[in-house]
Amino acid sequence: MKIYSNPRMSATIENWPMGGTKRGTAVFEIEQHPTRGERAHRTTFLPLQPPTAPKLLTYARKMRIVDGDDGRMYVAALTEFGHITIHRGDMKFHEESVFERDERYPALRALFDGG
């Protein structure tokens, strides 16, 4: 069971793996829409090249960029159904879903307070 902390609306990661031996910069931001909610997007940059098209997640009630106790970055989403979904930093897969009956739910729900 992972522990998540340091919720934020944006993050810049240097030395992000870009495939093969390439490394670049990844910029993560939480976009806020007045009626749809929030969603995360990631844009990557290689030196002296234009940025890639942003990678987008679907909208949720709230989203935050968080750190896992394993040293990796994740995106936490409070879904419209009330459970919390954790996405890996590559934004390709879900890491886990946490429901209200889980003992970790109150601590994870608190990640979305204050923003």
C-alpha cells in the first residue's frame, strides 16, 4: 500500500525519460474547467526542439499531482463517483483505486482540500 503526499497543481520534472536514451523536461499541470471539473496534462520538451502535444487525462471532480512513498510522481483524481483513482506519472495506466470503505480513504481525500 502506497502513501501519497505533497499535493500540488503543477510540477516540472527534469531528466524525464523520453524513450531510448533521450531525456527531457516534463511539465505537469492541472487544468480547471468551470463546468467539467479538473484534468491533468503533461507536456514534454527536448532541448532545442518544440514541445510535444500534451498528454491529457479525462476530467474528474478534482485532480492533484502527488508524490508516492516509492519516490515516483502520480496524479490523484477524485472521480464523480466519489472514489479516488491514482494514475502513474506516465499517464498510461491506473496505479490503483481507493474507495470510501478503504482505511486510507480519509487521508487521500484530504489531498484535495484547500485547492
